[in-house]
Amino acid sequence: MREDMFQPEIETMSRDQLAALQLDRLKAVVKRVYGKNPAYRELFQKAGVAPSDIRGLSDLSRLPGIDKESLRLAYPAGFLCDDIGNIREMHMSSGSTGTPIAMLYTQDDLEQWAECMARCYRMAGCRPGDPVQITPSFGLFNGGFGMYHGARKAGLFIIPTGSGNTARQIKLARDFHTRVFTAVVSYGIRIIEELNRGGCELPDLDIGIFGAETFSQSMKKRISEGLGIESFDIYGMTETGGVGTLGQDCPDHSGIHVWEDHYLVEIIDPVSRRPAADGATGELVVTSLSRQAVPVIRFRTGDLTRVLSRQTCACGRTHLRLAPITGRVDDMLIVKGINFFPSQVEQALLEIPGVLPNYQIIIEDVQGIKDVRVNVEASPEVTGFMVEKHLKERLGFSPKGDVFPPGGLPRQEGKAVRVFRNFGEK
Ligand code: DLL
């Protein structure tokens, strides 16, 4: 029995077996959405495709897709494919535009979520009885409850702190010997700051599971070193059923293993919508194969990534690996003709010794021309000029760099807001 796998028979299944399972499940989910939901049926009819047309996995490309806007317009339950009486839980993403997306779960959906999360915990090296501190918030955000459901399934000792009260988080971690620390990426940094500020003793953590925000290599390094842990990058979203549903990296840290028995993934060029070759960056499109209440069909996630490998990993898992998410399609900034993502600014900033992982990217309109300013916290030896020079080398253009003392920039609870635009556009 492999200790590091929750379901070794599924996690190491041959690619042929996996494809056969995916096809069976794809046929079933297509039949389900078509039979049970008028909105889906209408989309299928418009695209001129019926469930009987799905004979092979390549027929996926014949299916119509949905995106965040479709789900928002369908709020609260326009894509429901089950009886409302069978719903046992809901979560919701607030989104930037204000109209929420609701995700509803049947009992089977909750089991599926817990199973995906339990695989992630076990893959990170968690053993039954390990104390796990769950710091994402408990509520409509899926982070806290998803980690909770999975920890129940994996037999961990749950310390459900939820977000905030950083000093207490550290005390509890010390008092109850937290081995596994779970958080939204930027909260890892908050813990390190608090440790430095209060001169507190570092709790004896081993494993960190972080997600919900881009996790650049340099951020991962800072957090791992600052907390003395091995960090894992966990991925999921409200629309696919929450944290961990899409997967996580393994101890080989060679990409995010996608739970392909539950999700079919495609990468497309966000503009032409054509499939992108393995290795090419594009938008991730997801079909949920085993969810009951609100399965998504060819859902355009808006997240940018690429397929790193479909080969069996050194860890023994056969499920394909994606590159860490670099950003969202609509996060791309174009300034003075140069395209870049906030995560590239983060990566470059954290290469500068003395720069702290708290920053803001401000896009402003200077006499009709779009300009960028980067505010960053750093120790006193770092100057604005040093920041500007390094960003110029790494990004190819020179935003203005303003350096703030440690603690000088605001912090948010939950996901960090990094980009601010001070004129009319989104
Ligand atoms: O953020 C789920 C989650 C909670 C994942 C806790 C990990 C930890 P949403 O609020 O619906 O759900 O936001 C989903 O967050 O489309 C990505 O843009 C981003 N995201 C999630 N995980 C990662 C990650 C949760 N590991 C959106 N790396 C997604 C980069 C991530 N971005």
C-alpha cells in the first residue's frame, strides 16, 4: 500500500484506462446535462449536437462551451442538473464584477470534492492524524470548507482556524504542533511577517499547501524558506467544485497533476479558440466528468497555463501535469506596447535582495498615456532606482518604483489585490 497516495489504483491508472474511463463519464455527463437542464439543451441544440454524437473523446470539440458570464447570467441555479431537494451545500465566488457565481453540491458532489482534496493532502505527504491548520476562510468562499471536507476524508486532525488573527494562528500552530499549514498564498507571507515582527518562535511546520492566487517560483521559495516547510501549489475554483478539484503538485514539483478521472482539460488559444499544442501557453478549458448538481461543460476558466507532460511522473502518477497558473487572460497588462502579467512583476521584484513580497501595481493615465508604477515594501538599503533598473532588465520597460518601509502598504484579508487602475477602464 502506497502511503503517499489516497487512491493508488486511480492515481497510477494507465493512460489507456484513464481515457476509457473519461469517455464513459463524458457520455454520461453529456446525457445528464442535456436531459436535465433546459439551458444546456438549448446550447447543444444551437451547436447542432446531441448526446448520441459523443462516440470518442475527440468528439468533445463538437460540444458548446460556457464561461463565467454564462454562469453569472444563470445565477442562482440556471445550470442546475439535479433536483433542488438533493442539494446539500453551496459555495459562491464573488468575482470582480459583483454578480456572483453559485456552485451547488449534492451529497455525491461533496464526496467527490473530499476525494480530490484527500488525494492532494496525501500527495503532499500528510498522514492520518497529522494536525492540519486550515486558514482560508470558512463561508461562501470554498477554500476553508473544501480543505475541511478533504481533511475529514484523509483522517487528519483538523484545526479549523479560518482566516485572520495571525498571532493566534501562530500560537495554535505551536500549541497543537501543526504539521500541515494551508493558506491562500499571500497569507503565508503574513505569517512570516508576524513571526519576524513579534520575535515569535517558528512553529514546527513540515508541509504548506497554498493556492487561490498565482504562486510564482520566487514566492514559493520565500514562503518555504521563511516557514521551514515544503510548499505545494493547490488548484481549483468555484466552478469546478472548489479547492483541490483540479489538482496539486507532487513532491517531484514538476507541475500540477490534474485529477483527470474527474476532469477533462483542454488548452486553447484565448483569441482564436483553437487548441494549443502541449507546451504552448493558453487558456485552460475544463469539463467536469463526475459532478451531479452543476457539471461544467467546456468551461473557459480564464486561467493561463500549459500542458507540461502526459508522461508518468517520477512520483508514479499518470495524471497529466500543468504548469503553475501564470495569471488570468484578463489580467494581461499592455503598457507602452509591452504585454506582461502581474506574476512576472512579482517574480522580478522578489529577485531583488531586500525586497519584501508585498507590492502594488498601479496603472495610471499620465497625460493620456498609460503608465505603470510599482509600490513595493523593502528594507532600507533598497532604492526606487534599484527596483526600476531590475524591472527594466527583466520586463523590458521601466515602471516607476516607489519603495515603502516594511508594513507600509495595506493588506487584505483573503485574496490579495495587487493591481490598481486609476482610470475608467476595468
Ligand atoms: O480560489 C479555490 C482555492 C482556494 C484554491 C484555496 C486554492 C486554495 P475561487 O475563489 O473560485 O476558488 O477562485 C478561482 O483562483 O480561476 C485562479 O484564477 C485562481 N487560483 C486558484 N488556485 C490557484 C493556484 C479558489 N494554485 C481562481 N495558482 C482560479 C494560481 C489560482 N491561481
